[in-house]
Amino acid sequence: MQLFSDYANYDGLGLAELVRTRQVHPSEVLDAAWDTIEKLNPRINAIVASMRSIAERDIRLGLPDGPFKGVPIALKDEYLFYSGFPCDFSSRLGEGTTAPYDSTLIQRYRAAGLLITAKSNLPEFGASVTTEPVAKGACNNPWDLGHTSGGSSGGSAAAVASGMVPVAYANDGAGSIRIPASCTGCFGLKPTRGRTPTGPVDGEYWNGLVVQHAIARTVRDSAALLDASDGWEPGSSHAAPGKTGPYLKDVSTPPGRLRIAVSTISPAGTMVDPSCIEAAQKAARLCRDLGHEVEEDAPNYSGQELASHIANLLAIHLAHGIDQLAAATGRTASASIIESAHFNLSEYGRSLPATTLLAALEYFGSLARQVAPFFQRYDLWLTPTLGAPPVKHGVITANDPDWRRYIERYFAFIPFTPLANAAGLPSMTLPLHHDSSGLPIGIMFTGRFGAEDTLFRLAGQIEQATPWIGRKPPVSAWNP
């Protein structure tokens, strides 16, 4: 078969089935992936480093018979270490940084049979909601190259949306799986805090706000990958509740009649674009048509207060992370090699007293308890994923010398996503809408702690009712 013509038409599990039944060899799949990357990446800039030789070596040595045997995956270039391979954090300061071990998640990915194929683009330090790093160049949205693919997992999302790879590792500290998935028309689920491992060396990222998983085109790929990667590891300070069965099975399990609250009002009082409001309202009607009980309601909390605490946490962690990278590389951290908003924000972080960090952490704990009764009354909270469609390049940039303006635009773009991170809740975005110019608009469902099964069941039902897999970006493997 001419695999390049067919490669992008399969999701990860579909490719693995071809490998399992020996219709194709993993090396053919890898060749098709790289053929696609080489054709598309010059226009999109989603992939920033090749790991092809590693994948080829793994094929020669023999792949485990896991659920994703022979399936290419791209790795966002932060937090996830492959022994001896550079992990730059998309920064000039961190260029060439390596670790002498494989992250636990890498070990689980390899046990699942995945081919570690490439590194994907992200903003400097993974600290922005767009992907426009000076070190690597902007990642373009395959739906419109002049617009953002979102952040911070923008390269992963663009690689999946364009058909370069069926799945890509991503992480989410204030929306960084859901933001780019929404911007590029992909499925993105942020798991419950403690669901996926951060070891074997690192404890937790952003004091537990960052959770690791992936961006995918299909719900079943996301579910199967979480089955392969979830689970507590010794030394973890957080452990999500145990699941009742495989998430992959949940995708085809009817969710029953769910009670869903819907809101389109920004918790921070910022403006929400009419196209995002329309998208959420259409999703609410769809849920009613599917037999669910839907009513207008929202958890009672201040989005402005939450954004303020997350901004302080970001500033403090930027300062600390910059110090760590400077020590690891021997480089001097300065405004000449760190993007303006990030450098100035880190300097603000250095000026904050320790009590500011403690206040943020205490607030997050109190917020989780504050919103918990809401998620006992409702199974899910439905909102737009973002406050606006994907913005043009340069609208939200870490090169802005005014870090306060940068932060204001940052949180105006993501009024709905941070709650799930602060409270540790699972949350997903589904690609159910496009605005009048054709840009994707994601719809977000947030659930109670540990309830990924509910999210996957509803996502599977919606995917079957309104399949999005047929929608192809103008710049993609389907439109080369």
C-alpha cells in the first residue's frame, strides 16, 4: 500500500492495528510520519528536533506488544526527559540541557510500543498561551498560518491537527493542553491531579497545577494513552482516585443522563467573543438532544482572584526555573537571552516574599473546597474553552516589555481553563465549532475530581453524534 496517502487517515490505535496484523511495518509508519513532517513543517514549524534515529533503533531492537506498537508520538520539549537527549524548554538559556535518565512517562510510553519520533515546539519555558518563542520561531496554526496554534503545547497540537503524528505529549498548568487543542481543532484532556507520573526525579510541577497527558485527534486515542500512562508511582505526593475500568472502554459506554451546568460568562468579568458563546450554546443544545439535563449555572469564585494568584505563582516559578537552567548550562540569565515579558515577570517574582507563594497555595486549596459542592450537584460544567478564537501572531507575546499588559491579555484569552488546574479537576476540550473565518472553537467540559470516566463517556457519545474527524485544516496531510 502507498502508506503516505493513507497514514494520516488512521488514528494511533488504527495504525497500531495495521502493525499488529502485519499489514504495515513500524518502519513504514515512521517513514510516512517523517515524509509528512518534512512536507508540512516548513510552513507550520510544529517540530523543532528529530528523534527519528531513536525510533529507528527501537524498531531494530524490537518494540513491545503494547496498544500503540509502531505509532509515532511527538514530545513537547519540556519536563519530559529522554536520557541524554536535549530538552531546551524552548529557550536560549536552556539550549542543550539534558538529563541522565528517562522520565517515568517516557518509560510508560515505550512500554506501550510508541515510537519516540520528534520534539514539538512550545513557548519559552512553556510559560505562555501562544507559541512564539524566539529560540525556535512561531508555530503556525494549520487552519490559518497567521494565527496562533495556542500554548503552551502549541507544537504538539499543530503536529496532531495537521496529520504529522496522531498523538503528541502535552502538559497543562493553566490550560496548556486545552488551549492549543481548542485553537487547532483537536481533542485535549487534562487529567485529574496525580493521575499521571512526573518521576522518577521530579516531584511536581507548579506545585501540582501542571498535569501531563496528550493531544489527540480521536477520543479513543486519548483514552487508550491515559490507560497506558496513568497510575501512582512511589514518591508521588498526589494520587488520583483509582479508575473503575479501562478508559478506552468508557469511550463506547453510554454516559447515562448527566446533569450539566452551562455558562458563557467569564469568571473574571472579561469579554467573551460571540463566536465562543455561540459554540457553547450549540453544545448545550446538543447535550439536551442527547438526553442530558442542562441548565445555566456556574461555580461561585472570582476568576480575577484566581488569575492574580496564578500570575504570582508563574512569576515565582519563572525566577526559580531560570536559576535552575542557568546553573545547569553555566549561562548567565539576562534580558539579552530571555524574552522581555518573561524576564521582567521573573524579576517581579524575585521581589515577592515567601508569603505570596504560601497565600497562592492556600488559596488553591480553599478554592478546591469552595467549588466541590457545585461538582456534587452537577456532573459537568460546560463552557467555551477560550475567551476568543485563535489570536493572530503578536497579539499575546512574551516579547512584550510590559509584563502586566502581557499577563492581562494572557488571562483574558483563558478565563475558563485555570479553575481545573487550581482545583485539580479533570477537564477536556472538544472541537465542535468553527467561527465565520473557519478557525476552530473548542468547547470545554470540566468534571469532578477523579471523574475522567464521565468525561470520556460523554466525549465518545458526542464524537459519535457529531464526528469531527472529517474536518481537515487547509495546511495538512490531507491538503498538502
